[in-house]
Amino acid sequence: MDVMADYRYTVLFEQDEDGAIIASCPALPGCSSYGLTQEEAVANIKEAMALAIDDLRERGEPIPVDRIYTEAIDIAV
């Protein structure tokens, strides 16, 4: 029986030169996706993250813990 669990991970978003939004989850190596809008990128990365975690479970590997934090820092130059 599969046990559901909640996970929280940092996701990084970047806009490419064509305007697409690239989303990646550093705690889940290789887990990235994209969308033409922010909403689409979020939906797609959530699906990719769920698939990555399911794959780790099926292989009996540990689920990584997110050890990344972010902070916006203002600087004046």
C-alpha cells in the first residue's frame, strides 16, 4: 500500500531568451520542467517532482530533504 506524504522543496525559476519559464528543483537532481507561463511552469514542475519522488520510492531510495533556502538581498552599487 502506498503511503502519501507531503514534501516541501525549493524551486528555482528562470526565464529563457524565448520567454519560457524554466523550473528546477535542486534537491531532486535532474528534476526540471518549463512552461510558457508561470502557472504552467508551476504545474509542470509539481508533476515532475511527484514523478521523481515516485521513482525514488519504487527503487527503495531515500527521499531527499531540501537543504536550500533563499533570501532576496538588496545592494546599491
